[in-house]
Amino acid sequence: MKNISATLAILLCISVTAFSQKKDANSDHYLIKGSIYQIDMFNEGEIKASNVQVVVYQEKELFVAFFTDELGNYQFYLPSGHIYEVWYGGSAFVNKKVWIDATQFPIEKKPRTIPLDIGLFRQVEGFDFPILNEPFVRIGYNPELDQIAPDLEYTEKREMELNKYTTKVKKEVAKRNKKKK
């Protein structure tokens, strides 16, 4: 299995159970689908996370909210022409945000599928993760390559910042646990 310790991976499409979401058959839309993985920050392991909350905002207004299935799989449609922010996690995890600029997505008869797997971790007592107040990933359309893809430079920078912070958290937790003994 691919390591998702970077907390985000754009992977091959995974077959998922459809979630009900109304979509206008005449509108241009894109299918976002993937799986949510629970990352064990301290043991470097990962498992699929079931029943994780996903909340989608369109132009800062609630668009759709739902939970992943028991295997951590999800999918939803996004109409093109809007800016979206997708929040993964709910109260069970440290939330991670993905920003999607669909304003330039091309008009197509058959919607493209955008695979998006997300790695999340549980809250750590006594620590906030302010780095995740901003989107962890930005996705947009590159007309030169005719691709809908994440801004890899941005994501790599965010990943390095998060890894630096989680390393600090692990050290502090280890010190705290050592003092308890």
C-alpha cells in the first residue's frame, strides 16, 4: 500500500460507494472521489478511516456535507465555475482543507474524475495545528497541459511545514510521557 505519511496523495481512482447528492444533469460538473486514511503520527502507520466528516463550501457557503462510508471512501460532484473549500475530518480529527478553483475548469460533456485521497491524524492533547488553518492543497486547471491538478510546489511547502511541526509535537509528547514515568 502506498505510504500516505505526507498526509495527501493523489492516487488512481478507487471504486467507491456513491453518496447521494443532487446534480443538475445539464450543468458542467466534476466528480471528486477518494479515500480517507487515518495516520498514526507516533507509530507511522495508516489505516482507512471510516465515517469521516466531509464538508464542502462553494463560494464560502455550505454546498454539501456528508460522512465517508465504513471503508473511508467518498465521492461528490462539483459544478464548474466556482471556488470551493473542502474540509476533511470533523470533530474526530485535525481538520485538513483543500481549496479547489473550478472557475477555469473546461466545459465537457462527460465529467472528469479527480482522485483525491487524504491522510488525517487525531488531535494531540495540548497541541493545536495552526498550520492547517489554511488549505493544505490547492487544486486548479492548467490549460497548457489540459490537467486539473494540485499546485505541487504549494503542497510540498505545506507538507514540509506540517512535518516540521509534527516532529516538534512528537518530541514534546515524548518528553511529557517521560516525565510521567
